[in-house]
Amino acid sequence: MEDDSGAAIHAPLAGPAPSPDDVRRMLAGVIDPELHLSIVELGMVDDVEVSPDGKVKVKVALTTAGCPLRGQIKSEVQSKVRGLPGVTEVDVEYGEMTQEQKATAMQRARWQAREDAEPTEVLATTRVLAVASGKGGVGKSSVTVNLAAALASRGLTVGVLDADIWGFSVPRMLGVEGRLGGAEGKIHPNTVEVPNTLDTNGPAGLLKVVSMGFLVDDEGTALMWRGLILTKAVEQFLNDVRWGEMDYLLIDLPPGTGDIQMGLARMLPQSELLVVTTPAVAAQRVAVRVADMARRSYLKVVGVVENMSEFVAPSGERFAVFGEGGGKALADEISAPLVAQIPLEPSLSEGSDTGRPIALSAPDSPAGVAFHELAAQLVDDLAPPIEMAGCTARILELADQAAAKT
Ligand SMILES: Nc1ncnc2c1ncn2[C@@H]1O[C@H](COP(=O)(O)OP(=O)(O)OP(=O)(O)O)[C@@H](O)[C@H]1O
Ligand SMILES: [Mg+2]
């Protein structure tokens, strides 16, 4: 005999009806096929009822009501619970998780992914921000280098990993060149010092930059490598570069949701995504795919950056050249905050071509101000989730330093 999900039904095992706790213990063995953790641990078991004649009713809260894997969860629940003596029938009812339940489940899954990931050269104390977008040309690289520069001008040490292997542009935008050095089998990043403008007496900031552009002579050579080493290259950048101490690591991702993004999620599950989009509302649909990828790989979306927002003329007049509302619409759709609106500014583009990011060359321009505000927000308001191992490690480290000084 088979039930509607195709699972074989065995004759019930004799015995008195089990308690709801007995049932929950069995359910702990049901693994959510998407999040790879027990449905009990993920808080998906809403309710368990057992009637005196051994009929069990389990209410399972799904991440989304239409979850395509619900049939699989149901048959797993049924076969596990039927293994308990005294169970005569198992009924599975579906519900949908509340926002809060979902957040808790994702936090749990993220924590687990981090536990499972092999260590890389990126220290646990480094906050990783990956800059992503659904399509190309929306300003990921511009956001990466300017945000990195703005963070460094606060006296922070900031890594910049150009993970756009064949479309690398970070070296040109930051005006950094030269082959990467190395010692003892490890690659050393190229570095640029950035004056501390937040506290002029404070320590200077530092950018540590790694890009395919430092390994090949031109973009043509990089193209020839395409497919052969692409995902491996990012893996090597994470494993073989001696990154050392860094407050932040910013990763400029290639557009879309391909292998590089998935590899990053696997290797650095602590990464938080900044999703860049343009104000055109149509662009939002493509960007939503990035958020879907983030959910599937348990990455947290820290915020949406709308780039090329209205152009502010010297007269103060504003022009929405590329439309408006795209950033807000995307943020609402994926339940993430809209953290910045970077205006369209011709000098931003010029700064990229001359290797002087606008955040450093014209910090008081509208775009310059927007990047510095984004940096301040990330440092002060959008602090990493408390569960982040690096956070605790950093607090302990600071406490140790303070103790050593007294
Ligand atoms: N706010 C802005 N104002 C004016 N020009 C901008 C702005 N943002 C980006 N640009 C220009 O738009 C072009 C694309 O930007 P950028 O290279 O940063 O995008 P990208 O998303 O990294 O592109 P790709 O997908 O090709 O890597 C560049 O020429 C850049 O200088
Ligand atoms: Mg780019």
C-alpha cells in the first residue's frame, strides 16, 4: 500500500498512543531539504496533537506556503512518526512561518553553514560585504571602491577583492597597479594608504587590494582563462592571499547569480550582501533574483543601494534620468533596508578613470557624501548580526587591549 506521496505504509506498531513529546523527538530526525537542518531545530513544528486512539496531527510551518519541497517534508514526517509504537495515523497540515520565525530559522541555518565551512585566510574578525547585482553596468564596482575608500578614510583596514575575474575594473578605479608579491607560498595584496579624515590625529586607513588585473597583462588574457579557472581563482584569492587583519572585506562580484556567487556563499557564509540596482523599476525584477540566491545560500542581505539616482545640477535642480523608485521597490520586495541612493554624477565616472574614487577626491560632492553616509551607516547602525563569531572575537580582543593598557 502507498500513501499519496508514494511512501509505503507499514502496519501500525502496537502500543499505547505516544505523547506529543515522543512525536517531537521523532520529528527532530526530519531534515529540511533546503536548509539541511532538523525541522524541529528550525522552529518549523508548530503543533503536535495525539488522540487517544493513536492519531497524530502535525502542523508544519513552511518558509513559504507554496514550498515545492513540502511533499518531501510531509512524507518524511509521516514515515518517521509511523515508526513510533501506538501511532495509527499521521496527518500533516501546512502553515507558513511568521517573519520572525523565518528570521530565526535563517539565523540558525547561517550559523550552521559557518560551522561547516572550511577556514579561509579571511579572519573571523573581518566583516565581509559582497556587492552584487542582477545585471551588469549598474555600478557594483563603483560602489565597491568608493565604499571601501570611505571606510578606509575612517582609519579602518579594508580589503577589496575584485571577484569579477574577467571583467576586473578595481585596479583602474583605485589607481593601483603592479604584480602581487608573495612569500612562503602566500600572495600579498597590493596596498594603498588612505588619510584618516574622520580623525586627523587617528591612524591612517589601509586598502588591501587583490584583482585578476594584478596577475594578467590585459583583459584579453583573462578572457582566455575563462571557464578554466574562474571559480578556482576566487577560491585561491580566499585561501592563498595572506589578508591579515582587516576590519572589512569588500567583494566586487560579477553580475548575476552564477558559480562565483555560490562559491563565495559556501566559502564565506558570513558574507552580507549589498544589492545594487538602478532607479528604473524594471531593473528591480532582475535584482530580486540576487535576493533569491541569497536566501538559498543563507546569505544576509544587509541592504539595497540605488545607484544613478537623480542627477543634482549645481543649481540644486534634480533630474531623475533613469527613473525613480527602483531601490525602494526592491527593498520592500526583499524586506531589506534601502541604505543609500547614490546620485548620478559625471565626476564619479571621471574619478574611476583616473584612479581617484570620488569618495576621496570630492568627499563633499553629492555622491561623495552619499558614500560616506553609507560607510557611517554600516559601521554604526547596520552592525553585523550578534551571532557573528567575529563580533565576539573583536570585543574580546578590544577588552584585552584595554586591559593591557591599564
Ligand atoms: N552614480 C554614478 N554616476 C555617474 N556614473 C556612474 C555612476 N555609477 C556608475 N557610473 C559609471 O557607470 C559605468 C558602470 O559602472 P560600474 O563599472 O561601477 O558598474 P558595474 O556594475 O561594476 O559594471 P560591470 O557589470 O560591467 O562590472 C562606469 O562607467 C561608471 O563610471
Ligand atoms: Mg564591475
